[in-house]
Amino acid sequence: QVQLVESGGEMVQPGGSLRLTCVASGIIFRISTTGWYRQSPGKLRELVAEITSGYRTNYADSVKGRFTISRDNAKNTVYLQMNSLKPEDTAVYYCKYGATNWGKGTLVTVSS
């Protein structure tokens, strides 16, 4: 059974940094794309960043230059380093693996 567990979400001031972590189990982690999505109240869930099995990355325009996605296949883990955070980054951040596997999310709040 696939399980994705996110952590690292918390409240931070504008301009601050956070690192989100997602640990996967029940899968051969290295063979598929994994990534981060986010959803804020009243909005659709949107892609933040993804990384393929070959380490190619893709970012939403709104986070390019501020966020960095990485993966450690030996630890079945994907990370999202978030710098220069803005209030509009406030959302629940979800880890995704492959086409259909989702974590339960971790809340990031950017506020002064």
C-alpha cells in the first residue's frame, strides 16, 4: 500500500524559508515522477514543482527562482525548499507520486 507522509509546514513570516519533506513507502520510489502541489481556500489544487525519475524539474511560474525541488531515492524522500516566501504561498501543500498517489498535506502559512 502506497503511503506518502508530508512534514515541515508551519507559520513563517514573509521573506522566510521552509523545507517540506515527503517520505514515501510501499513503492519503488525511484521509478516515477514525484512532486508538490498546493491548494488554498477557494482555489483549485495547482502544481508547484515536480521532479522526474531522471531528475528533470518543472516549476510553476509563480515559484521559479524561489523554490527548489529535490529527491533522495535512497531515502524514498522528496523535498521542497521554499525561500523568499510570500503571503500568497499560504496553502496546504500535498506530495504526489506517480499519477494517483497523494499525501494528506501539510499547512504552510505565510503571515506577519
